[in-house]
Amino acid sequence: MTEHLSLTLTVPADHPAFPGHFPAQPILPGAALLDYAVLALEGALALTPGALNLVSAKFLAPVGPGSVLALDAAPARAGGWRCTIRDAAGSTVAQCELRFGDPKGAR
């Protein structure tokens, strides 16, 4: 298994969630941020979409249009991956844990 991955996530300035979330101060919804992270990690690991499932997430700072984020992922003790997402200044904006498969069938 890969020991550590560092990926770059770029949030499009014209993401469709921004106009409604929130017009005066656009913020990327947490679900969209996690979707970017999961898709990037699955792509980097050449996994089938849906192979990784969310176990936990913590949002620490807002993410705006055009943000360039660093996703750092390391294997979790229980299997899967622990991820930290940082902004360009190095501040943590989110953390999550992902595992392979989902016995409950949800994603």
C-alpha cells in the first residue's frame, strides 16, 4: 500500500454551489469538498469510483471560489485513509477518514 499521498485540489471559481451558498460570501459546501477529496484519492489510487466511503469529517475553515488546496493522505490504522486538506497558507480547512467498501451499502 502507498505510504502517503499529496494531491492538489483546485476549486473552480464557477462551481455551481457558490451562487446559492452564499451569494454575498461564497463558500464551498462541505459535501462538495469531500467529494473532490474522495474522487481525487480514488483516481490517484486507480480505484473504482465508490471504493472509498466516508467514516468521519471535520470542517475547520471555509473554502472559497478558486481555492487551491493540498490534500495529504496517509493510511489509517483501521484500514483506508486519513486525510488533511490545507489551503494555500497551510491552514487546515478539513480532515476526514475514508475506508474501503461500506457494509451498509451507503455512499
